[in-house]
Amino acid sequence: MTTIYFVRHAQPERGADSPYTDATYPLTAKGMADRNLVTAFLQDKNIDVVLSSPFKRAVDTVGQFAEQKGLQIEIIDDFRERAITDKWLPIEDFKVFARRQWDDVDYKLPQGESFVEVYDRNLAALENVLEKYHGKNIVVGAHGMALSTLLRHFDAGYGYDEHMYMPMPYVAKLVFDQLGVCYAGMKVDLFDPHKKSNGKWRVTTAELGELKAYRYTVIFARYQDKWLYCRHKLRDVFETPGGSIEPSETPLDGAKRELMEETGAAKFDIFPAFDYAVYTDLGFANGQVFFANITDLGVLSNEYEMAEVCSFDTIPGRLRFPQILPVLYAKMEQWMMDNKAVIYEQEARERYGNDAIDRSNVKVRGMTQQQQVAAVALSDELNVALKAAFELGDPTSTLAQKACELHKQWLCVYWDTYSSEAHMGVAQMYVDDPRFTAYYDKIAVGCAAFLRDAVTVYCGMGMSE
């Protein structure tokens, strides 16, 4: 893990009549005093390296800390501030210029730089630092616009307004994994370091593995056809199992640990589902979301932080992270619809054995497109016949037995061998497992039990061989 603290400089002494250049503006008396905030903030961060833009105001802002720690400041020229133009801009003209640069990233004045040019050189400098100082804690003396281009890179929602209200000095902490992928950031107002978020959170989801590096896990866990949510000992609201990934853990390792600690789960299947990121005014972080099906729920240990685990049909009303979890829950429901085969395969392996499932998978993967279309048509025909038979109400009827024959044909699309015992076992599972019951009961309430009874007759009459 590599952690970089970008420090925007304190207040500089500049103006239309200033004798200094952009590179030589010193700090004002206030700026010199405010850099004490920077020094105090960095004291316990175990800093290994101090880097800086060559501009004096940036060097002086981190210089006090570097001197106290006996660290030499290394100058990185590409971390310098944006060049605006070859003349002084009055404040109102500057605001118009700055706004336009955020709207048009290629716009620039004579002798100046565009947003994208500043971004390109700062990102290149950052990538070099990550390669050279891998695994270190680093301070970089930086500037408002130069830093903002990097924050925009890691948070697409970061924009002009946030940039313009960035105080001086200011700290942006970015955390990178061993491959140099940023998975978390924190923005620190040194004048109000304990400031609470404004509540305007943005949650995005992404395909599994797309974000590449992660800070948190979230686990949506099912037990006996209910969602499990936890309540912390110090809170009266519910949350999903999950939490921070330890430095030595993979996301899957972290998810398994959190699930066992926070629910008491003793036996379960767990599946990585998708990635997510949360962006707030105070920072951002990546995470990975998991689905877990718990088959053995043990006793919740008092050693950990959760007071109780409760079952819900849907997302609870009293919810921790109400800006985040509803978005992830909606995505999880869609993921479950799209990944039924993934969820059920593990259970099928436990029920029927690896060899049978492997043979079935080979058969399915070998299906032509025409065979796949025929399988869908067969499923539709089965459902129509089953509904008609159910409406008659007699599982021994000719129509019900026709539905069973269609069901057998549908099973044989996926099975490499057939037996009456397996057919009856599947039909019984439709009644025992609420997930399958819900599927067939969408045809008609009670349809799963009706199919089970019809299959029992079908197999018992010897019509299935």
C-alpha cells in the first residue's frame, strides 16, 4: 500500500503589484502561521518521503514538517501549478477564465496551459512517484488546480465548485494498492478536520473486477429465504455484514471473515457479485459486493461488535448508510436474477456431486444456438401446459401427465442421464426450496406443489422410462 498526502499550499502573498513571479510568491504571515496546521496533521502519519512542486509557496508549506522530521524535500517540476497567462488577471476575469477551463478542458490563454495539459503532466508525475516510492507514505507540496485535476481523475463528480472552495492549506489523501490502483481518498479541511459530510453522497456500481482495488466489502446474506441484517452494539439501526479489508486479505477473504464475525454464519456459499464506489464531499472509496447463502447459522459471538442479527423480507426501514445500501440492494436483486445458475450450481454440486454437474455443464456448453432456442421454447410450452393442468386441479389428468412429460424433456436438455428418483427429487425440491416455489407459483399459486404431485404420479405409474 502506498499513501500520498497532497498538501495544497497555505495563503501566498500575491497581487497585481507584487514583485514576485508565480514561482516565487512567498507565504503571507497568515500562511506561515497556517502551515502549523499542516505540520500538526502530518506528525503521526509515518511519512517516509517529502516531495514538492518547485514553487516557493508549496515548498514552504511542507518545509516546516520536513525540517522537523529531518527529511530532504525532493522537487518534482511536473507538480507545479498551472500556467495561466503572461499577465495578471483581475479576480473577476480570473473567475470567468477558471469556469471556462472546467467546461472546456482544452481552453487556455496565451502562454498558459489547458486543464488537460496540467492533468497530463501531474498524472505522469504521480505515476513516476508510485513506481519510485512503492509502499511508502509520501507528502507532496501541491497547488489548487494541479491537485484538482488529479482529484477529478479519481472522482468524475469532482468539479469547479469544489475546486473553487478548496481552502489554503488543504490535504487530499490518496491510497494505492501494490499495483498503483487508487482505491480510497480522503479530503481534509485543516481548519475543521472533524467536519461532517454534507450528506450529498454519490454511489456507483461497476462490473466485478472493474475497479481493481478495494477498501470495503458489503455482503448481502440470505438465510431460510430471508435477508440477514446486523445491529451494532452501539446503534439502533441495521446494516449488512461487511467492513474494511485487512492489508493481508483479498476481498473474498475479508468478506468471509466479516460474514462469520457479524452473523455467526457457520456454513455458507459466497459469491463475488459486483464492484461499487462511494463519493462524498469528504472523500471516496471502492468496495466489492458479495452474495452469501447461509445454510448453518451459529451463535453470534459476543467477542465482536454486533449485538444481534435479524431477518427481513426486504431492506429494513431503520438503516445505516441509507444513501448507499438501497442502491446496492437494487443492484443485488438484479444480479441475483442474472446469476441464478451461479448461485444454484454450488448447491447442485453438494446435492448431486461434482461429476454429475461437470457432465451437465459439458452438455450445456456444447449446445448449438438452435438447441438453446429449442430449450427456451420447450420451457414456455411446459409452463403453458402446467398452468392449464393446474386449472383443472387434477394431478392425475392427461394434461397434467403431459406437463410432466414436457418437464422430463426439459430436464434431459441439461441432464446427461435421467431417473425417476431424480425427477421426483427435483419436484420435491420445488416445494421445499422457497426460491423454486416462488418461481412456479408465479404461474399460479400452489403450482409447485401441484407439479410435485403430478410428477409423483407420473413416475409411480412407470410412464417416465
